[in-house]
Amino acid sequence: MSHASGKSDERALIRARRDRETTTLRLAHPAEVALAYPSPYRVGMSSLGFQTLYRLLNEQGIGTHRVFLPDVWEPLALPWPQPSRPVLSIEAERPLSSYAIIGVSVAYELELAGLIRLFEGAGIPLLAAERGPRDPIVLIGGPLTNSNPSALLPFADLLIAGEAEHLLPAAIRELQGAHGRRAAIEAAGALPNTCIGEIDRGYFAPLPPPARAPDDLLPAYSAIVTPEAELADIFLVEPERGCSRRCTFCVMRGSTAGGMRILDMERPLAVIPEYARRVGLVGAAVTDLPHLEELVAHLVESGRGVAVSSLRADRLTPRFLRDLERGGYRTITVASDGISERMRLALDRKIREQHLLRAAALIHEHGFHRMKIYQMIGAPGETDADVDELIRLALEIASIQRLTLTFSTFVAKRNTPLDGQPFLGVKEAEARLQRIRAGLRGRVEMRPQSPRWAHVEYLLAQWGPEAGYAAIRAVHDGGRYADWIRAFAATPHAPRALRYGDEDAWERRKGKAAERRGVPLPVLA
Ligand code: SF4
């Protein structure tokens, strides 16, 4: 396809998408700021954080336009150079490179490939150190900054760590008020919870701790509803933020991420617009919300559909399930993570076998089609005995209720107690999945995520900024798993070049902990 026809296709797609959006915001306004998402429209429009920042910048008079990764650049494995596409904003159909300031939200490690494709495809110098006075200033933030944003530093002029509702507008005002590119970046970099990216080749500022948004900016909620989002036609709102629990593998755990902030029931209800027919209650620990049942009942009684993120098996009650069923639920999904009682205890995941069995019975009684349980293999200390226990329990649950198990492979994250723990290994993870598959004898549906991509995620999560350079090489080599592994092996790196947030605090408390936490990375073939 020629570039010209690619351009008219892209414009037609953008217009069709705009026509299907419902919002109370005025979208057609000029803006010098673009908010970019390194995954396609469908994914970005389901991100509550992205939607919230977009809304706040517009409400506060700064104005911003959205830009997404063109759909054809989504596959991780994609020959380089990628097919040519214009990278245009949804609101103004303007090239991304024409905006003075670009904010990028990165949700998780593997989106780095999308970020590389987006910038190179848009003709913006990829590395911060290579941008000049006429190039956009690039701010990077998003959920990934809660664990290890090191790999983002080569691409960022400015990094914003943690919740950015107050910081992004403040940083943009600093940038707009200063004279000259460097002065502007330095002024914004003086704000708390921000740091300057690698604008000087080889110099990395210490990573800041993640920010916490002021209570008066909560709840986060959608700006735009669209049938094309992954969460199609759902208005998202966050009735609580964070989690008070302490699962040792989780970046959102209370003691590092600041705990759970509960909003009165009226606050999320007050922001739901008349046009919202389905409401998604989103948050790290929504089912720990004391008034969740009441909130769901209220929404259902007002004639709306309801979706709830992250249900806990030990919090399901008959009334709650009845309302979820009235609210349009067909499958109830709960998380177990640890695959045996012993592993759940070791991970501080306070879900017991009896909770899962009782949940299955309740789900069956209320006529749901299916129960889905999230499992995570490969956490430290897991053995075949744990795998066999999972098989036994899954078969028992399947005798009560139709069951699907989803599997991820454990990835150690910075800023958690399991940071530095090794990755299980791709072959080992595949063998473990195979043992489970054989044991379940087709009586339970299995949906495993690829252990190969978990391995890449692990390397990106554990390395310092060199991971950003390895990612560029991997994307240019075609983005397949083998390309990533070769790229990491060919990239020199210093393990633990940067410390992060509570790692510093941990070290102060425990003296020699830094050594223990510096578990060497696996040698790559
Ligand atoms: S896994 Fe869930 S319950 Fe555990 S700390 Fe994370 S968000 Fe909280």
C-alpha cells in the first residue's frame, strides 16, 4: 500500500472512530499537547488512567489531543521497517511530531516495543539525547513507573513516577512557562516525583518515588465511551484507589503503594453521566470496598449494566452475585495466583481452597455460565506437588461449575519483596503447563499466557536503562522472542544500576540487604 493511501485510510479510520464516541467534553479545540498511548486505540481507550489524564488536561484548559499506536504496528513480532503509516491525533488529524509536548502513558514492560514503533514511525528522534530545539518534549509516565521505569529513561525527556493527575498538568505548565528546551525540562524535573530522562547520553538521574494524587482529584473516571474499546461501551470509574493487602509479588501491595483509599459511595455515583448504560468499577481491590454490594445494587436498580475488576473469591455473597447477574455478568472471574494452599500462604495471598470451592458453589447456584480463575505458575519455591494440588482442586471445582484457568508466569518486580527472584525458565514453565494440561484431561479449559513473553517482561522489569537499548535492537531485528533474547545478550549492562523508591528505604533499614537483593540475572545464551 502506498503512503498516500495509507494516509487516507488512517484519516477515514480516525473519523469513523470519532463518530462513534460519546462524551460530554468538547473535543474540537486547539492543543499543543498530545497524549500518546503505545498500544492501539482499542486498548488505550480502555485505560482509565489515560482517559482520566485526557479529561483533566481538557477540563483545566491546557487542552490535549489523543494519539494511539496504529493498529498494524501492534504485533510484537513485526518485520522492520514496519509498514508506513501516518501517526495522527484523533481530534485534529495532526501528525504526532507537530505537537510541542507529548505525554506518553506506559502500562507495562512489553509496551516499550509500541513506544519505539510509535516514535520512529512518527519521525520523532527516539532517544532523548538526540532531540533538538524543534522536536517535541517527551514526558513519560503510567503504571509501569510504579515498579521499574528504568528502561524508559533513554526515551524520556522527563519521567513522571506514579499517579500523575496533579503532576502532569503541573509539569506541562512548567514546560510552557520556561524559555529554551533544556531550561524547560529542568524546571519540570524539579517537581517532586519526576526526574529528567537521559537527555545527556549516559547520565541517569536517580529514580523518584511514585507520586500519590491528592484526594480531591479522585475518583478517576472516563472521558469518552466507545464501542471500539476493549471494554466496549463501558463508562469506567474508580470507587477506590490502591490496595491494603500485601501479596508479596504485587506492585500494588499496600505497604509500598500507599494503601487503599476508599471514596464515599456518592463520589463515584456523582460523576456517572446520564448516557452511561454500563459502568465498570475499576480499582486494584474493588471487592474490598465495604459498600461495594450497595454500590452495585444501586447501579443495577438504576437500569445500568455493571462490570467489576478483580473479584475476590472470599467476598462473593448471594446478594452480590444476584446483582452482578442482573447487571449483565455471565462469567465470574476470581484470582488465586498461588497454585496451592502452600504457595498462596507463601505469597501472602489470603485466598484459601475453601473460598474457591464455596465461590464455585455460589456461582453455580446463581446460574452463571462459567467460573474463571487466574493462576500464576513459577513463583519461588513452587514444586510438582503444588502443581498436582492445583490439578486436584481444579477437577473438584469443575465437578461443581464449568471452569476456565488462565495462567501467567511469575515475573519478579522491583518495589516488591520478591524483587530479584529468578525467572522459572521458559522450558520449565512450558513443562509445568503440560503437566497441568495432562492432569486436567480436557475437563477444564486452559488459557495460558506465553512463558516466552513473561521471560522478556522479566528482563525488562529487572534491568536498568540498558533494557531500553536492548528493546530498540530487538524491535529492529523483528521483535520475535529470539530477537529479544539475542538483543539482551548483546547489550552490556550493569545489574542494579538504579535504585528505586522503597529499595532505598529497605536498604537503610536492613543494612546489607542491597547485596542480598542484587541476585545476579540469569546468563543469557
Ligand atoms: S494481588 Fe491484589 S490483593 Fe494482593 S496486593 Fe495486589 S492488588 Fe492487593
